[in-house]
Amino acid sequence: MNQLETPAESAPGESESSDRPDENRSTQKVRSSPARILRTLVIGFAIALSLLVFPSVLPWMIAGWLGVFTVAACRGRVTWVPLAICLAVLVVRLVPHTPAMLSKQIGSLR
């Protein structure tokens, strides 16, 4: 490749690293797979702990999920996931589970 050619103009076989990005992608997927598994386990563990906290600790649980939201927002990642998890945990925890309370709620909808 001469000095005036850009990488887009060169022939596919001329580049020395034409097949190396494929190798890097496959090793990157293999390396990121344990990281994704670990991340999924950590998120699942955090959700389980959020569902098991005592009512007196509920404000701290909400603050923790808002902290996760803040970190995600600062890093430029998806921010709706921590908020959705926190909202889902609150809905599951705060809905009364006794038959009398459930029938009262159903009766008030009519």
C-alpha cells in the first residue's frame, strides 16, 4: 500500500491484519462470556437481596438501586434497567398478599 491510499481503498488481501480482527472477536467473546455470567449472577443476587430485605431497610435498598442508576448514567450505559428493577421489587413487596386484602382490592376495582 502506498502512502496516498487509505485503508478503505486498499485491496482486501493487502492488509496484514485482515484476518486478525476475526480472531480478536472470537477470543473477546470467549473472554466476555464469564464476565457476562458473573454480571448476571450479581444482578440476580442483588434482586434476591432486594426482595428479602426487611421493611426498615427498604429506603436503603431504594438508595442502592438509585446509586446503580447514577453509576450507569455516568458511564453512559442503559439507565432504565436499574429503575425498572427497583420499581418491580417495590411493586412485588408492597402488594398485600393476604386473601382478605386481595379481595378488598378486587372489590374496590368494580
